[in-house]
Amino acid sequence: MRILIIEDDQEASAYLAKGLKEAGHTVDQANNGNDGLFLATTERYDALIVDRMLPGLDGLTIVQTIRGTGNLTPVLILSALGKVDDRVKGLKAGGDDYLVKPYAFAELLARIEALGRRTTAAQPETRIKVEDLEMDLLARTVTRSGRDIDLQPREFRLLEYLMRHAGQVVTRTMLLENVWEYHFDPQTNLIDVHISRLRQKVDKDFDQVLIHTVRGAGYTLRAAR
């Protein structure tokens, strides 16, 4: 499952993200309501975990807003407010489940996976395509214009992240956190080396360049403008 955590407590969010990744899930994180709402409405997720008390927009407002757009992504609301009235408000706002803090991670994992099983109408994403570049997530293969591209595991993860965010600027911090799972900058040319190798495999010998450097910002994968 691809899961978005909207939680302003960075330590709690990191702990939760680590556990979910270890359980085999893909995780994005937002530490305030505004960023959380943006990701929830511009990206596709299998489930959202939303803290109720957030800087910017509060959790209930986020849930109400995404439901107002017709977005039916399952939502698990987290809150220290555990009275019956509080839980009712959360569910009425559009939450699918409500878990009171402090909680056991095993219970949260069971609940979020149960929510994922309910969304049987949506077919799992098995392929990503950008222009003539195609990635098969099940077979772990990549082709461009029908030509096989042999990638190392880290290169595959890097390309997958760029393809999932096609057309968007991806920063070094985003790549370090989501591809290497570093929450600090190792002050090396690690990313530059991998991007260079990836370009040699994805763009070399093709007329159209897909991987672009955005000076002072990061990288983006898109067709040349």
C-alpha cells in the first residue's frame, strides 16, 4: 500500500513511517495540514493516516475537504481526544476509522491494512508509464520504446520515485529520505553519481531527454519542453 502520514510530531511520524515501511508499505509524510492536504489531493494513496491536531489546517478539515472533492481514499484519524463525542466527530467528518493516542503500532497496522482491503474496487497499480518509458512494478523491469533497460535495485527505486512524481521538481532531500531513507545530508555526491548513471541508461541513445536538472532545486522527469 502507498500511505500518507500527516503528523506534526516528527518523532512520532518517523517511528510510524519506519514501522509501515518494514511491513512492506510505501510511505510519504507531511508535518502540517497545508502540505498534507496538498499531497492528499494531488497524489494517489491507498490510505491516509491523519493526526487531528495539526498546524495550519486541522485533521478534520483536511478529511472534510478531500471528501468534498469526491476523494474516497480510506482515512485513519489519530487523536489524543478519545471521548465518544470526539470519535463521532471524526467519523462524521469522513474518517473511516479513529484511533486514540497512545496506541500500539500492531493495532494501527492491523487497522490500516483492514482499511486497504476494503477498497477492492480499485485495481492495484502494477505499471507506471511516462512518455515511452515504462516500469513494471511486479516484474521489476523497465523498458523504453520497447528496449529493455537493466537497472540495479537502487537505480530502480530512484527511477520509480522520479516516475511517480513525473512533472514535479524532486529535491535532494526528498530523494535522500525516500530512496536512501537518510534523514540527513551525507554531504557527498551520492545523488549526482546515481542520477548520472541513470541518465546513461534511460536517456543515452534516445532522441528525447527525460531526466532534467532543475538548477538550485533538484531534478524532474518529464518530456522536453
